[in-house]
Amino acid sequence: MSGQSGEKLIVQNRRAYFDYEILEKYEAGIELRGTEVKSLRTAGSMSIQDAYVDYEGGEIFLVNSYIRPYEQGNIMNHDPHRKRRLLMHKREIVRLGRKMEEKGLTVIPLRVYFKRGLVKVEVALCKGKKLVDKREEIKKRETQRELEKLMKRYSK
């Protein structure tokens, strides 16, 4: 468990912070089948690297995510790449749907975790970064590291 919050992290999409500018974050439940939950509890292996959220028919779905099939499962095992419905309040879904229709905005999963026994997904409304923005971010990070090295050296 991670601290006081009672959350156990399953997977985190760290690349999203580099590729996208995060505008808003939302917490959503995820509709899973029994073997998917068992697989996450035992193996904890899930991939959301290339995953995104799609809006269709008043519902939102997590597309392109991967949950490894449950090893002790039988023929009733799940499809590892299936679309999974996300569970949110209707007004949040409608708001996200409207914003996703705007040009240049997308919704991607940032992390998947257990919260009080339930699997939750943190999704974010994002805008893609340009190559120039990424270069600036790298430059800022490098200068910050240099400053920290200098401060360490002269504080001794």
C-alpha cells in the first residue's frame, strides 16, 4: 500500500507526462471480468503505454490496454486486448466527450491502481506537446541537475 491513501499501484504511464501537457485529471472505475481482476491481483501485469480513451454512444472506453491472461484460467479467460468500459458520472463523461471532440485534445490513462479493493484508472485530458516543448523540458531538467550538483559541491 502506498502510504495513507490505501492505494496500491498496478501500472503507471510515465511517458505520458513527457509526450503530453496534462490539462485535467479524472478518476474512473473500470469494468473488468473476473479473470482480469484475478490476473491483476496475482501478477499485476498490465500495459497502458499505447492506450487511449475513446468516446462512443455516451460511454467511454479504454482502448489498446493489455491485461495478461490469468494463468490458472480456463477457456473462459478474457481477451487481453479488449475494449474496457470506464465508469464515471454521466456529467463527467459528457464533459470529456465534448472536450475530446475539440481539435488536438485527447484522453489517456496515467495510472491504474487498487483503491479499497477496486481497480481504478486515473485518466487525463491532454494536449500533445510539440518537439520544441520536449526539447525545452529536457534543457530545463539538465540545468536543474547542474544547479543541484553545484550546490552540493559548494555546500560541503
